[in-house]
Amino acid sequence: MTDVTLASAKAHLSELVSRVAQGDSVRITRRGKPIAQLSQVAPPRAPIDLDGLRALTDTMPVQTETAAVTIRSMRDGERY
């Protein structure tokens, strides 16, 4: 992370934004104390394919016992 004074950030904002776009982080300081930070924005997440998800879950077998029963049998059974 690079530290930059507020005055320098004002003068070189375009350059700082370019550096941030390449993955660098920039901390802006005033009188030696950090006041702001520039960092890259996370890319937007891809939307969920509902039809694909439905097709996947339709192929899964239906559970015949509840989750509580499954967990209890795992806890009480011989796991080791």
C-alpha cells in the first residue's frame, strides 16, 4: 500500500486511479495521519442461472429423514 499526501492526491488523482485499477491500494494522509483509502472495486458477481440450478436439484434424491435425525445418527454412530 502506498501512502500519498492529500495535496499530492489532488494533483495526481488520475495517476492514482490508474494504479488502483492495476491492483495497488493507496492511502491518503493529512498531516501524516491516514484519512482515506483508494482500493479496487470487487467485480460484479455473475447472476445465478435459476434454470440450471433447478435442473441440478431436480436430479437429487429426496431426503427421507430430517436433518436432526441425520446429525444425531452421525453423532451417535461409529464414525471413527
